[in-house]
Amino acid sequence: MLVVGDSLSAGYGMPTDKSWTSLLQKELEDQGYEYRVVNASISGDTTQGGLTRLPRALDKHSPELVIIALGGNDGLRGLPLNKIQENLDTMIRHSLTAGAQVLLAGMRIPPNYGRDYSERFHQIYQELAVEYELMLVPFFLDGIALDQGLMQADGIHPNVAAQTVLLDNVWQAVCPSWPDPQPTQRACRGSE
């Protein structure tokens, strides 16, 4: 399982064992899955950086699932929307061609560049998820972004307490697509 993301997935500002990707590894083990999480996330990364690094990571790790959690830095820099979409599209196609399923973690950005840019930015994730029939987290920071108690002092990065929310956002998007690892064990947390 390969995670390609930015600071939100790299565990910026906290010990790596507290990040949502480390919690995902523990959750998988607790649920009886034998997946290994490879976190290829880099703080400050953009869709272009992820695209550049992805082919090698796919070759090296042969993942069954690729979680693409990029685009926030592109949006905050006001990069062209068509280029962001093109980069994400190419990453998705590379992953699918390599035989992996894809989960796309959507982002929202503040309306600094105008409402049209912000709305169109968010729609990119929805459109790609529909086009390629992907698993989708509509907004990766759902339940976190407007709660200052879950943010670090910079007001941008989630804190340690927010990591379980990030994990839940990802888990609820991906677990319905997986078979239960054991007939007696429920794969989706909280489901009965």
C-alpha cells in the first residue's frame, strides 16, 4: 500500500509513529490485513513532484493500493488548474496500469484566488474519481480544517490529535471496497 502525499501525510511537526499513515499500518494489522504501508510522502510536495516520483515507487513496491493525497500545495501556490488535473490524471493512470487500486484524497483551499478557482480546484477530485471509478475521500481534512483544537500552531497542519480523524477519513473510503480478511472479523471500524 503506497501513500504519495505532502506534509499532511508525511507527519509534519510530529513523530512519524503518530502520523495517520503509521496509524493505518497498525489498524491494518489489528484488522487482520497483511498489507504493508509505504509512506512516500514529502512535506511541501506538489502533484508534479508526486508524478515525478511515482513510477519508481510503483516499480519498487508493486502496491495493491495507491493513496494519492496531493494538490493542496499546488492550490495554495495558485498553479494552473489544468496542470494540477493533468498531473493527478497521469498519476492515476500510472497506478491503474501498474495493477493498483487508487484512493484519491480530495482537498479544498481557501478562497484566496477567488471562488471560481477554489471551487474548480475541489471539483478536480470529484471528476477524476467519477471518470476512473476511484475510491474518494471528498475532503481529506473533513472534521479537522475548521477545528483549531486539531491544528498545529501554524493553523495549516493537523496536530497529533487530528491523525485519527485523517485515518478515519481514509478508512471509511477504502474499507467498503475490501473483503473482510477473516470471516469472523469486521473490516470496517464501527460497523456491526
